[in-house]
Amino acid sequence: MCCRRRHSGQPGGAGGVGSGRQSANCPAYAAHSGPECPGGAAAAEEKTEFDVVLTSAGAGKINVIKVVREATGLGLKEAKEIVDGAPKAVKEKISKADADALKAKLEEAGASVELK
């Protein structure tokens, strides 16, 4: 059951289950962001880590391989495997600024890129 539902709408004690108030003392309520509770505390936080996913190399495959090598520090073979294996993550859990910069470089080289 959704913690918000447990903490709302029923007469009862102060802040407890069924009290009619949503208790800030309930850790499940504070951290809940499941589908039955849109807008929970965790859903309100802004995402800070992003994955840069190469969806397609496009026509400039060689240039895309060069950008992947530069961004990841991988060798030619490994970078080519990422590009050939699209859709595939190029870098994971990086900051928004770094993700946007890498996305711009890859798109400039002719790739299709997605941030997740």
C-alpha cells in the first residue's frame, strides 16, 4: 500500500497511521516515489547523474569512434565495439554539464545521442 494513503484521510492519532496527516517521521513516506505516489519526496529531487547513450553512429562513424575514444580513454577496438553496438552507453553517471558537452561532441560528429 502506498504510504501516503496509509497516512491520509482516516481519523486517528497525531501523525500515525490513519491519522489524517502525512507523517514526516515515516521514512517510507519520506523516501517513497513509487508509481502510486507521484510527486513523492524522491521524485521532487532533480537528477544529478546522467548516462550518455549512443543510439546511432550515423554517416560519420569514423568521427564518432574518435570522439568515443577521446571521451572514454578506450582503445580503437573497444570504441569501435561501442559504436557498432549502438544503442549503448558511452559514459555513465556523469554530471549534467559533462553529459551535455559529450552529447554535443557526438552529435557534431554525426551520431544520435540520448541522455538518460
